[in-house]
Amino acid sequence: MLCLFVRIFKFVKKQNMKIGVLLSGCGVYDGTEIQEAVLSLLAIAEEGYEAQCIAVNKNQHHVIDHTSGNEMAESRNMLVEAARIARGNVMDITQVQPADLDALLIPGGFGNAKSLTDWAFKGPDGNILPEVKLLLVNMYNIGKPIVALCVSPVVLAKAFEGSGARLNMTLGSDKEASPYDIPAFNQGIEKTGAAAEMKTVSEILIDRENKIITAPCYMMDATIVEIRENIRQAVKALKEIF
């Protein structure tokens, strides 16, 4: 009878898992990569979990015209922009309690390297928003898993720089086509004290010791079908480290 109760408890807990999804806006070149965000929400739902979108209530670094790649003379708020992806259901990061989440997932997008951090401009010598660092460190300290997709490992690298925690992460591989300089990214996150490992878009990296899952996604030259599968792999892997 006790074993049956334990199995039922684990099943109910699995169905009630809440995964925070940290967004940095809406649009790959100045915020969150929309396809990665939507596919993450889909993968979370397919596993029977609940997603809670989260964003910072501050203006993003700048606004990019996604038809031309040119900067636009306007400003946009990350929380307001993230609400477009979240269909309005988005929480201010300052209102999030790590104890209320079972895991955190960060989709990719340049907003991670331009607004949540300034990695795009200063590399590993840059800074991270204090409220983002606080959420990540608090999640880690209470043993909650973190999934970092695409370029978002740079956010983790800055959050845990100098902490003594040596996170093992991937940003992709130079063995297959990529629009980015993967070795240079690896050197950058290693400068912060993290470890970098090469993985293709068909692979993920699970750091069981630190409860960190990373997946290359659009750091590689990949199709949306490959991105969907890569994200599904990462979300499914949560079961291994919950």
C-alpha cells in the first residue's frame, strides 16, 4: 500500500510541475528567439508540466527592425514584449519565488546577450542584471534544475562567475555548420570559470552535479524541426535530474 501511495504521489507531483520560462523580449535580434520560446512552451505542455513565463520590467538594450537588421529609434520594455509570447500571462521577475518553481528554462535570443547581460558588447568581462543573477543563484541554491538553450549559457556563466560552481555547458559545435564562432564562445564562458563542451543540434548536455541542461538550438545552422527535437530532448531530460 505504501509503495502504491508513493507512485501516486510521484505521478501527481509530475503533473503539477511548474517550469519558469525566462524571456528577454520578443524577437531574436533584440529579445527572445520566438520559435525557441514557443517550442519550449509546447515541450513543457507535452510533458504534462505547467509553464510560467517570467521577464524583467526594464527596457531592452535597443530595438531591431527584423526585416533589415537595422536599429530603430524607439524603446521597448522586456516585460511588455514578453507578454506577446506569453499571451499576457507573464510575471515580473521580482515577484517570482524560486520555491514556487520546479525548474527554470531560458530560451535563446540576442536579448540574453544584450539586455539580461551585456555579453554581446563586452563578452565575458561584461555584467548581468542583478535580478536575473539573483533568480538563477537562488534556483541553484535550493537544488532546482535550469535549462539553458542556444546562447543563454552565457547568462548562467555570468550568474555563477566567481561562485566556485563549475558549470558544464554547451553552446554548440564547430564540427557542423554554425553562424557563430563556437570556439570563441567557449573561450568566453571558460574565462568565467565554467566548462564548455561541444555538442551538435542533435545532442544536449546534462550536468547532473549542478542540475544544468544545455542545448545548442539555433547556435547551429538548423531547421525548425531540428530545433523542436533539440528542445524536446532538453525538457524530457528534466526527469533525470528532478
